Amino acid sequence: MLTALSAALPALLTTALQQLATAPDHATPAPSPAPSDTAPRRLSTAPEPADVDEPTDSPEPAPVSDGAPEADCTTPTVAPEPDPTAPEPEPSAAPSAPLPGSKAARGALRATVARLLADNPGDTFTVTQAAKLVGNKSGGAVGNALEWLTAHGHAARVNDKPRTYSATPATAHAAATAHVSAPTVTAPAAPKPARTRAPKKAEHAAAPAPVAPATTAAPDPAASPVPAWDGRSPLPRPNGSTYHPRTLADTSDVAALRTLRAEGVPALLYGPPGTGKTSLVEAAFPDAITVCGDGDTQVSDLIGSYTQRPDGGYEFVYGPLVIAMQEGRVLFLDDATLIPPTVLAALYPGMDGRRQITVKEHKGETITAAEGFYVVAGHNPNVHGAILSDALSSRFSVQIEVSSDYDLARTLKIDASAVRVARNLATRKSKGEIGWAPQLRELLAFHKIQTILGKDAAWSNLLGIAPAEDRDTVATVLKAALGKDITHLALGKQL
Ligand SMILES: Nc1ncnc2c1ncn2[C@@H]1O[C@H](COP(=O)(O)OP(=O)(O)O)[C@@H](O)[C@H]1O
Ligand SMILES: [Mg+2]
């Protein structure tokens, strides 16, 4: 089977690329092969550079902006779908109320919840309070809507336990421009809590103004087609920055990942922090839901948990795994190897054969993955506590190394001598002389600091962020490159 996959993959990627270049990124999903049939396969994006010489500095052109600041993998985030407030297409027929639970109903619910927040600026709402105030909607659906709005900047999560939300400056705009439908879903019977994560008594929120029902359903943003793409041009990321595709398996990384998704072959991206793993996933899959793994990640962080309603009852709020399965979206498990193996085990039935999970905590409910559901994982091999277990490794049939593309750094107009120093250090790292080298993220930061505090401060900072054990080597390389001693960034004497 390994031989078959190895032989078939390049051709498969190429053919599927042609289809995917003009099609939505999960428009043509095929039945997924059982990952256990395929042994892990390691691929690599552009390799770490071996050369240390680069032409002498030339005057620096103005750098290309990298868009909005990068979010670190510290809190679960949902990669934004296309803007839900975009102008609605002309309806071809009279509008009708969306079917309960349909994509249109989800879009309408998001708009209704946004209006609740926008009408009550400064107030915070728990999921259950919001659910009640928008017409006794399902707490799970309202919880999902609030998470979605938060991920898109249309709401702010104020507290975690219990989760509370409030309006942001963007909420009013979202509520004002979205069309909402009259409520069509009634509250389900209150489930019995199987167990709770000790939600505290809900904080009182001022009674909001009534939510006005409107007449038409907003189109579901997730249903918007992905724009046609030629397979190699730069792509926008949800944070507004631009992703420059890289080569992978005779095609581009983005095209390859989209093909792997269509064929149901899970991929693991591994490499040091700051090399481009998250950017690639976001560029390839605008519908990705990201979970930032750590040692404290629990099953409930993937599947969901009960949350308390004001009446004292409990209801189940689905987690990112269930949402991704139900909506046929990508689940990006960043730093997956920091998550305890027993927790990751909850995910595997959704990736294997039947693509189903059983939510024991929620009356044994069975969730079946919709077309398009796909799991991609990120792994930093050198981060303390990261363990690529056999169970995890065997689920990710394709494993792709991601290292910094220093040529790309030059394309992004980062100072040539900084890139040269980074290349030199990367070469030393690959020989085992040191354990650290600046990656693309550090080079982008170098550029920013250079702009704000000046170039000398940027060099000093580069030395200062090097791990203590590598600092002498970094200082030596800096001296050779710049012809002067560099000291780490530090406060001086009283002015
Ligand atoms: N191919 C690329 N095109 C444009 N910018 C990139 C690319 N790869 C990485 N970057 C930039 O490098 C920085 C680090 O990338 P990121 O994806 O956050 O790394 P990682 O997830 O590996 O820690 C980000 O600012 C990102 O925008
Ligand atoms: Mg990342």
C-alpha cells in the first residue's frame, strides 16, 4: 500500500491540482481511504539552506507589508470564513425562512446573536443567557455562533469559565448589515448533565432590548465559493497578510494540501516555530478551525462540554472537532504533539474508516463527518514535551517538513545582511553546532524593530533573543557579518 501511495501521489496531486485550481477547495471530495492503509510518508518543503554566502548588501527596497499581526498559538481560534456581512446576492425568488439546523439558519442565528450584543454594548452574556434572549434557541447553536463571531472580530470573549461574550466595535456593523430571519428553532428539552467542568453561577447581565426579527436569511458564508486560483500565485490569509506558496511534490504546498484533503489523507506539518506552518494551513484552508494544543488540552476542548443555563440546567456546547465534522471543515490541531495521547484518541474515530465519533458526554450522540472534514496537524519537534506518538504518527500518512524559506525573506524585502546571518546560523544549526537560528518570523520581527528602533537595535535584539547557550556563536557570526561587536539589547545609564 505504501508503494502504491508513493507511486500514485505525485500524479494524484497534479491531476487534482488542475481540478482544484478553479474549484472550491472541498468541492470534489472523494471517499477517504482508511489512513491505517497508508504508512507515514515524509515530504519536505524548501530545504534549510547550506550556503552561507550571499551577495553584499544593496540598498534596501521598501519591504512588503505582512498584514495584521500574527496570532500566536495560545488560544483556540477559528479561521474566519468569508465575511458574513458582504453584500447579499439578489434573491431569485421570494425569501423563505431557513430550515432549522441548515447552513442558512446558522448564518441567520449568527446575525441575530450579533444584534443582541450590538444592542447591549458593555454588557456581557453567557451562552445560556444569549440563547434565552434570542428566543430560547439551542445553547449549542448559540455557543457556536458566539465562537464564530468572536473568531471574526464581531464579538469578544470576556471570560472562559463560564464563557461570556460582549460586543466589539465591529459587532454593530455586523448586526446592522446582516439580514436575519425570524426564529424557527425552539429550545430542546434540557439534557441531564453527565458531568460538568464546574461552571460558576452565571454573571448577571442587564436585560437587553428585544431582538427584532427580520425577514430574510443571510447566505451561509461557508457556502461561498473559493475564488479561482492558478495554483501558484500569492494567496490572502484571513488576517489580511499574503501567503507565497512554496514547492511541494512537484506542485505547490497549497495545492498539495488541498488535494490531500480531497483524497482524505491527513497531513502533519513539522518544523521549528516561525517557519510557516500556520500560514500554510490558513492559506490552503480558509475554513480551518484551529485548536492550539498544550499539555492541558482535554477531550472536552475538542468535543465540547456542558454549560450552565440561568435556570440551573445544563446544555451541551459542541467543541471544534464536532463543529468541523458537522460543517465539513478543516480542523487544524496546532502543536498536536503537546496534547496528551489519551485526549488525541478522541479524535481518531473521526479520522478513521467510518468517520464517526461518539460523544459519550452527550447522551452517546453519534457525530458523522460531513464531506470536506479534514484534519491537519502541526508539530514542533524541539519544543519541550512534544511527543510524536506511534498512534498519532500512523494517523498522519503524509508528514511534511516546514523550514524557513530564506529566499522568500528576501522577496519580502527583509534586510539582506539579516537574511545572510540567519542563513549562516541555520547552516550551523543543521550541523549541530547550535540549537537555534532565526526563522522567518524572527526576520519579519527584525524588520519591524529596524523600522521602529533602528537597525542597531534590531541587531542587538536578534542577539538578545538567541538562547543563552547559542549567544556566543550568534555574536561571532554578527561580528563577522557587520565588522563590529553587537551586544544584546539592554537599558543603559540614566539619561
Ligand atoms: N510562504 C509564506 N508567505 C508569506 N509569509 C509567510 C510564509 N511563510 C511564513 N510566513 C510568515 O512567517 C511568519 C511565521 O509563520 P507561521 O505560519 O506563524 O509559522 P509557524 O506556524 O511555523 O510557527 C508569519 O509572519 C507568516 O506570515
Ligand atoms: Mg504556528
